[in-house]
Amino acid sequence: MGRACPPCSFGKPPMSLAHVILGLLQHQERTGYDLKTECFDDGMSHLWPADQAQIYRTLDKLESQGSITCTVEIQHDRPNRKVYRITQAGEAELTHWLQTHHPLPVLREPLLVQLYFAAQLPNEAIVYLLEQELEARQEKLAQCETIEALSLSHPTASREQELHQLVLDLVKQREQTYLDCLEQAIRAVHRLSDRNNP
Amino acid sequence: MGRACPPCSFGKPPMSLAHVILGLLQHQERTGYDLKTECFDDGMSHLWPADQAQIYRTLDKLESQGSITCTVEIQHDRPNRKVYRITQAGEAELTHWLQTHHPLPVLREPLLVQLYFAAQLPNEAIVYLLEQELEARQEKLAQCETIEALSLSHPTASREQELHQLVLDLVKQREQTYLDCLEQAIRAVHRLSDRNNP
DNA sequence: ATCCTATATATGACTAATCATATAGTAGCA
DNA sequence: TGCTACTATATGATTAGTCATATATAGGAT
């Protein structure tokens, strides 16, 4: 049943974090620590936040499936580093994944559920909820603006950097839309009939 | 340490599905099967899709924590039904949750990752990827429109229905924004420098 | 002398969610 | 007669992700 595919993972589920890591390693060899501090805590944070534990475990998985290799750099003043590099198999895997359409991620927003069941709350309580969300969203947009500053300081706009900028713009636009929606929702709740209130 | 709180779950993590179920049961008593077929497969699908197995396990948890009770209705032509009702403790829990601000859900979009690492692909391949996503998003928006039809057929706009309509509008607007962003991204990729191409 | 931070990897425990499968009776259809 | 669909609940296995904690060393601050 199905085609045999021992050393690669085609046909298997998404494993998106694995492919993010492949994408990062393709650009430059790195350790798990590098990935965490230089990538996932920084430019990747708005795109694909990742936990340290999950990064290390994914590196193990990628190595055991042959998509990356590892060499240990012995350090005497500090703990040894395990430096990972992408293999040819890993590059093929990445290229394939980059061209494959993946199912839309499911977005579950607690706020919308709250709004859905909010009939028992007075309008002010609902507005308060929306305002708290608005604040959190504003903070998040502000974080995105920070990333932009770093990106713009690089004047040479390579194809790669153009794409990074495009992604960042899309994320920022997404966040801005959330803000617009929330403000609109607040106005809508103000217009809500207040009958049947507790 | 911390305040003791034996029979309730205040202070614990989100458990959002549990609260969605509480919200649904507050309106009307239901079985797990009812919840799945009448709620989560229907009007709730765009808001909080839920797996059958998870629904049943969450019902168990809610019952054991005292937020809902269960009575078995014996049926002879069909399997027995376990009918769940919300308790006072459950209502208190729900009311509290409804008024609490919850952390923003993290959205990880494989497409944006693909775009981020797409420099090695020719522009046409990137556009193709975006067009596939566009198609999937159009389908999803079409599903949302279907739900609206059901909602509008109810002419009496109670406070509850107004809120349901508001939520649906927000979801639809979110989807429409995705479509706009994708079209914009496609135009941007067409303008992308094609240097450094494979 | 003590504490904190940075560097670096690893493991255990847990939640949320998904998928597959089991059980079991009725009813309709071909 | 067998096949499928509907009603109804339950469990096992697995993935993705999070949180906490362990280990170990160097260097700077208090």
C-alpha cells in the first residue's frame, strides 16, 4: 500500500516547524541555541514562534530522518555546540514542501466565542472585553513595527529580503485588520439593544 | 500554595472547548451527539471546530469537575443517550470565563513561511502557491455565507441573535481580508525582481 | 562569597487536538 | 441477503506545542 519512501517524509503530515528549521539551516548552519536566540526569538517570532524544547526535539527528528547532519564543536570555556547543516535530502524535502499547498490553519479565537455567548453580559462588560483585546492587539502590532526597523536598516534589497518584507507587511496588515475589526465591533456593541439584560 | 479552589477550575489554563460547551448547554440541554451534529458541525464550525472524541472527553471532564450533570435516557430502538445539563457551578464558571481576557491565540500560517523562504523558487511557482491558497480561502468564505443564510431566516433579532450575527460578520470580514491580502501579495510577487533565480 | 546571567543541551510531564477504530442496534435500500 | 447510513458513546494512539526543570561552566556584579 502507498509508495515506499523510507528515508524521507513525503506523504506524511505537515511538520511545519521541521520545515521552518530546514529553511533557516539552508541559509546558514546553526546550533539549536542559535536557532532559538537568533531566529525564533527574533525575526521568526511573528511568523512561527517556537519553544526551545520543541526545537531540540525537532532537530533530533530531522537528524534521524537524514534531513540534517550534526557535528560537535568542542568548547572548553563553554558547553559544546552541536552544529547542524542541511543535507541534500533535506534540501529536496524543503523544496518539495515549499511548493506544496497546505491546509488552511484553523484559527480558534476565544474572544469571538465570548462575544457569541455574551448575551447575558451588559453592554459595558462586552465593550470592556473588546477594549482589552484591542490593547493586546495594539501591543502585538507594535512588536511587528520593531521587526520592521531591523529589516529596513539593511539597504540592499535582495530577492530574499524583498520576500521577508512582503511577509512582514502581510502580518502587519493582518494585525491592522484585527484592530479595525475590534473598533468596529465596539461601535456595534454600543448600538446593541440592551433589553433582556441581567 | 495559591488559593485553594477544589471544585472549580478558576486559575487554571484556558480550556476553551469546555467553555464553548458550557455556553451551548446553558442555552439547552444536550447529548454529546447533539453537540457534535447540531452545534459543532453546524453553526459553531467557523468559530470553534471540535472533534467528536474531544467533545466526549471534555464532557467527562466537565462532569467530574461538577460543571455539568448527566442523566441517562434509556432508549430501546437506539443506543441510550447521556443528556448533559449545566449546573450552578458551571454557570458561575462560564460567567467568569466570559468576562476574562484571554491571551491572543497564536496563528501559524504555513503559507507565510513558504513565502518567507520562497527566494529559491521562480515567481510563477510562488504565484501558483498563492493562487491555491486564494482558492481555499474563497471556499472557506463561501462556507461562511452559507451559515449566514440560516441565521437570517430567523427574523426575530434577539440580543443573542444580534451577537451571533456580529460574530459571523467579524469572521466573514476576517476571511475577506485574507482574500484581499492574497491578491495584493500576488501583485507584489509579479513585481518581484527575478534575479538570482534557479 | 554569593548571586545572576549567558551559553548550551536534554528530558519529563502535560494540554489540546486529530485520527482511527470499536461497539451495537435500527432502518432503508438494492 | 448484504450494504450502507443513522444514532450514540468510548477508547487508543499520535502529533504539536508548552512549561518546568536538570546539568554544567564561565564571567561579571553585589
